[in-house]
Amino acid sequence: MGRDQLYLANAAVLLTHQIDAAYWHEWELFGVPGGAPLFVLTNLPMVFLVLWGARALALGRTAGIVMSWALVASGAVAIGLHGFFLLQGYDAFRAPVSLGLLAATLLLSCAQALALSTRSRGSAAPSARSAAAPAPR
């Protein structure tokens, strides 16, 4: 799975986790006031940024790479926070689908980070200038 596909897969899983979070009343778990209406409204800019990042990545913009790392970080935060609450014995997010989404987030975030770090270490596509210039003989 390539960089762009990993972004889309991880984004789909994380956004689906947010739907699951509404089911579990995540705002109560974190003590955030405002209930469901504020929770839904705070997801609007997150969804926008995820979609904007996918477009930027597809267009080969640096912002796409930045958003890819932000998605990886979001996955790490989700795993860390929910792992903590699960270990503390909270009942939320214990359904098989919830645990499956968290497991998929862990796997996809790790795979995405690996793909991003591998590409940044030298397997990136050549720049336009180096691609246009003939190789020295």
C-alpha cells in the first residue's frame, strides 16, 4: 500500500472512530462541556483538514506530507488516550467494532509513519530539475 492509500485508509478509520466516539459520548469521557452539538461541530474542522490534506497529498504539495504526519500523530494520540481509558476499566470503546477501529488505527498509523519516513530518507521522487537533466556518464 502506497503513501496516498495509507493516508486514505487511516483517514477513513480515524473518521469512522469519530462516529463511534459519538455513540460512546466521548465528550463525557474527556469531560468536555457542550455535549453532542459541540462534539459534532468540533469534528467539522477536523474532517475538513483531513480532506484538505488528502487533496494536498494527491497534488504533491508539502502540506500533504505535513497533514500525513498530523494524521499519524492523531492516530497515536487516539491509541494512547483510549488505551489509557481501557486500562483504567472504562466501559466505553470495548465493543468489538470499537476495538477493531483502534487496532486498525494502530496498524495504519505505524504503516503510514514507516512509509513517510522511508520516503523522506531518500526514496522520494526526483525533483523536476534532476528529472529533466540527463544523468552524467
